[in-house]
Amino acid sequence: MINLLIFFAIPFAVIIYSIALQKILKCPYLVAAITFSTFLIITFALSNLNFLIAGIIYTIISFITTYITMLVNRYLRQRNNDNDNNNNNNNNGISRINNNFCGCNRR
């Protein structure tokens, strides 16, 4: 039962935790450092050296997850900016009420 927790539940929780912290902090290195420090505290509280190795692996998973989240957010933001620029060029300053579009480039 403990193997199920170590190999499935904790990594899944680390992924969700990392995505949430990445959305808040917007820094993959800081999220990985927080994850590592959390597992380091848990390792010393449980006095289990095996959990330190698992904590290092969970930190790597956390960093990879946050970096992928950062890239996806950057891609979506760039795509949204490209769509806004296309709308600016197509409307030539004509305002739209539902999008609060005034014809100026906003970033």
C-alpha cells in the first residue's frame, strides 16, 4: 500500500501542487526549491533516508512540470497577442463593445 502512495499519489499531488504554484509565482526554480524544501523537512521529520531520494525525484518532476507549464502559458499568451494584433489590423480602430476594444495596442 505504501508503494502505491509513493509511486502514484505523491507524484500526482506534486504535479498539481507545482502547476498551482507556477500560476502564482511564475518562476520554475522557486517552485522546485519550495518542493525540495518541503520534502526535505518531511524527510527529517520521518527520519527516513529513502524519502530523501524520493524527494529529489519529486523535485525533478516538479521542475519539469513547472517548466512545461511556463512554456504553455508563454505560447498561449503569444497566441493571444497575435490574435489581438490581427484584430487591430482588421478593424482599423473600430470599437467593439463586447471586447472593450478601442483600436490601440495593449499589452
